[in-house]
Amino acid sequence: MHKLSELQTLINDYLAAHLAVDVDQPQLQAAMAYSLLAGGKRLRPALTLGVAELLGQELTPAVVKAACAVELLHTYSLIHDDLPAMDNDELRRGVPTNHKKFGAGMATLAGDGLLTLAFTWLTENELPLTTQVQLVKSLARAAGPAGMVAGQAKDIEGEKEELTLGQLQTVHAQKTGALLAYAVVAGGMIAQATPQVIGDLFAFGKAYGLAFQIQDDLLDVTATSAEVGKEVHRDAAAHKNTYPGLLGLAGAQASLAQALTTARQARDALGAQLAVQPQILDEFLAYFER
């Protein structure tokens, strides 16, 4: 079994070696690579690979390629989220945002390229066709107008009013949680897991995604730009609805603790079904202890 750090290295090596193969314009390739290879925790593809291996799946090149597709899509979402028409951020992963480096037009195209290439990587590999279809359907739903895009739209609309806790939870579940839940479940799909295992994976991914977004909200208030690699204290200035803004720091921290408890319960339910304990999931949960 690979450790999280080993999975991150595997992912970084694959992205660096294979992006250029599928991009047919030098400036576009440079813009796509600029954001994709700027760093990041690679949690989403690592979740897919870690779960797949936990369930007995060998990490073949086809599996790694399919897992890395979610990182392409995630990076597209960051590029577009940073654009002047959206959050107009100037720093991402410790470097100037894509539109600051290449201009808004090329940055938009770089995001478009990463989004569409994600689905190429899901289908141009040696995985069974039924698995490819499952992955494409699930990623499209998680990232599309019933998932991440819907959450971003609600986030923009919410700047005009104060959301209730339930409304905020819905925004977070779509904006951030849907893609993280997909990443966890994708590992089960690749390993052809049973419906019961898939259900426990989804429960873990949903809770993990909520915890991740609450943590992100908290870091915007408590961390420095150097620590997180992007501008901080932006949410309040942009009138965004966040957990600290709605519940205060203590309330947000309590909500984070509850989300992590739910994630651990799903981890334990999964472990009860498997012949091995899901220790790799503990490595992902350790992210919140740093």
C-alpha cells in the first residue's frame, strides 16, 4: 500500500509527463501547465488512488490516468474562480493567478482545456468501458450544474443576502463537497466495489468535503497568505457567506469537528466490511490536524 506522500509523487510525475501530449497550441499548453503544475495537495486524485488500492486495485497507468482527471477539472475550477469576473484573485498556490500571468482570455481557455481534457483522460485508457461510463457520468454530475457549478452560482447569489445554515451547507456540499465525494467514490468504481462499500465511501467523501470547506473558511480568517498560498481575509470583504461569518470562530470549529466525526464513522463502517483497515483514510483526515 502506498502512503499519501507516495501517491502525491505518483500524481505529480504523471501530470508533468503527460499534459503536453494532449495539448496542440504552445501558449495554451503553457497556461494549462502553469496552474496544473504549480503545486497543490493533490488530495482528490490521491483519494481515488488510495481508495482503489485499499480495495485491491493495482495502480496501473490506466488507473492513474483516470484518477488524475479530477485534478485537471479541479484546476480548471480554480482558474475560472480566480478570474476578474468571479473572485478577481491575484495569488493562487503561492504564485500569480493564471489571468495575471497570461491574461483573462488565455486563462479562460486554459480552464476550458483542462475541463475537457479531464473527460478525455477518463475515456482514453484501458479501464473497462462500463467503468469509464460510470466515471464520466459521476464526474459530470459532481462538477456540473447540479454540483460544483450550481454551488458557485449559489455562492455568487448569496453575496446579496445572508444565508441560513442549511442554505450554506447546500452551497458547500455542491461547491466543494461534490468533487471530493466523487474522488472517493471513483476509487470504488475503479475497483468495482459493492453498492454497500460505495455507499460508505460516499458518506466519507461527503463529510470530508464539508470539513474541507469549513477548514478553508477558517483559514481565510486565521491564516496568512504565505501559509495557504492565496490571498486571505477576502471572504468578508466580498460579503461571502462562510461558517465563521455565520457561526463565529468557535461555532465553525465545532461544525468542523462534527463533520470529521461523521467522516470517521463512515471510515469505521467501511473498515467493518473490509479484510484490511482503511488506514489510508486516516492520512487524509490528518490534513485537519496540521
